[in-house]
Amino acid sequence: MDVFVTGGTGAIGRYAVPALIAAGHRVSGLARSDAAAAALTLAGATPVRVSLFDVEALTSAFAGCDAVANLASALPATATFAFHSSWRECLKIRSEGSAAVVDAALAAGVPRVVQESVVMLYADGGDDWLDESSPVDEYPISRGNHAAEASARRFTESGGVGTVLRFGLFYGVGAAHSEEIMAMARRHLGFVAGRSDAYQSSIHLADAADAVVAALGVPAGTYNVVDDEPLTKAANADALAAAVGRRRWVTGPGRAAVALGDRTTSLTRSLRVSNERSRTGAGWSPRYASVREGYAQMAAASR
Ligand SMILES: NC(=O)c1ccc[n+]([C@@H]2O[C@H](COP(=O)([O-])OP(=O)(O)OC[C@H]3O[C@@H](n4cnc5c(N)ncnc54)[C@H](OP(=O)(O)O)[C@@H]3O)[C@@H](O)[C@H]2O)c1
């Protein structure tokens, strides 16, 4: 297939572009800078200098493509994650950018759009398993994800195949926040946001990339992309400590993070998310069943 990727130089994109090429697809990618264009070329993709918000230019760029994978986003750095103002660019990309991608894909006659989203949209499920039919939640930083998902649904309603991939908290070499908490674990510091017995659903970047490839062959709809065994936040921190061969001496921010309310709710809520639909419907399965295996790979790769 001819696949156009946005966000091809990002955390997931840097894994997804090579995975698409390895699967036999021809990839073009949106480049905002010379550095991004060079990175895409190095990965084997064709860079295209175009704005995510320019429907006319996107329509030309998408001509002849069989699919568009919209992986662009701009999450704030860890230090500013809790400030609503830091999410402005991300909100714009996910709302206006996703709408422009869908408008252009429709205008260019592209049959398929894959849109990234996150499992943090689900309401806190406690110990219960959550699937794609579980209730979602509205809070300020989720507005962009809801808008992006609505754009993908609009694409399907207009006759295309719109697929939403709800990724778990991603980690791996290249995911800045996970590199930061791994560096903390090497200094005996554990990261637990919220209750230690709350669940966290995660996904290794390599498995997220494989899901993007698998999404090119699935019916329209929403698919959770998470590993097989979500751990509690305490078990997750222990898995990270074990991966770097250190004991956890100090752990934070714990329940203090809950006090920040909707600013940190995407990290503090309990999400025990099932990947059953992706396994059966997309023929996808994660190579890292849980963060125990994934963190071990990441620790070895970053040593
Ligand atoms: N979802 C999670 O699991 C989660 C949770 C917390 C923190 N994080 C962290 O957040 C970090 C950032 O993640 P991310 O995926 O937002 O960013 P990222 O990894 O930096 O990737 C963003 C991608 O979108 C592109 N992009 C950004 N702004 C754009 C625009 N205006 N127009 C077109 N393309 C644009 C970037 O292109 P350029 O190369 O041109 O910039 C890049 O390819 C990750 O490293 C991760 O550690 C992730």
C-alpha cells in the first residue's frame, strides 16, 4: 500500500515508519523541518513538506495514497504536563489537524484513515476490565482526543474506513517520559501517580507500531492497543526497578497526584484495559506481554 504518515518523526512514528516499510508498504511522511525530512529519508520514507492544517496542500500530498495514518501530536514535557496551557498545541493538532486530515483524505479519495487516540479516555474502572464499549470520560485535556476520534468517525460516515487506535501509556527507547522514569528508577526512585493498587495499561512503542501496520487491514472502528497484562501502579514501579536492577527506596507522587484533579487524571485513574478486539479483529498481538518484559528490553537497549 501507499501510506501517508503524519507524526512519523515522533515517539510512535519513529517505530511505525520502519515497521510499515518492513511490511512492504511505501511510506510518505509529513515533514515540518529539514531535520524531520532527513530523518524520514533515513528511515526509508519520502518526506513531504506540508502543513497539517492546510487541507488543500494535504489533499495534493494524499493523492494516490491507500491510507493515511495520523500520528501527529504534541504532548507537553513532564515538567509542564499538569498545566492546561501546555496542551494548547496538542489540542489544535488533535482537533483542527485531525479534521484537516479527514477533509483532505475525503477530497483525495483515500479509502482509509488510521487515527491515534489513548485509553486514558476511559472512565476509571477500578479493578474491572475495560473494553471498547466501556464508558469514556470528558475532561479538559481529553478534548483533543475526543475531537480526533470524532473526525475518524466522520470519515467512516462519509464512506471511508476510519480506524481509531486507543494506545495505552507508551514506553520504550524514544518515549521521553518513560526514559525519565527509568533514569529515576536507576536512582532508586519509583514513580506511582495515584493509588498504588490502581491499574495502568501500557504499550511498548514497537508493539504500538505493529498495531499501526495491522490497522491497515481492519474494519472501521475503535481498537485498544495495550499489552496483555496491565499491572497495578505499584507492580509497574517494581517491574521498572527490577529491569534496572535497583530496589525502590522512595516512591512518589502517589495520592498527591490525585489532588491535582483533572490536570493529572489521565495518569491517576485506574485503567485495566483489554486488547481482545485488537487480538481477534486485527490479528495483532504484543511481543511484550507486560511491562516486565518490555522494561527489560528497554533497560537492555538503553544501557
Ligand atoms: N501517550 C502517552 O503514553 C504519553 C503520556 C505522557 C507523556 N508522553 C510523552 O510525550 C512525548 C511526546 O509524545 P508525542 O507523541 O506528543 O510527541 P512526539 O513523540 O514528539 O511526536 C510528535 C509527532 O507529531 C509531529 N508534530 C508535532 N506538532 C506538529 C504539527 N504542528 N504539525 C505536524 N506535525 C506535528 C512531530 O513532528 P516534528 O518532528 O516536526 O516535531 C512528531 O512527528 C513522548 O516522548 C512521550 O514520552 C506520552
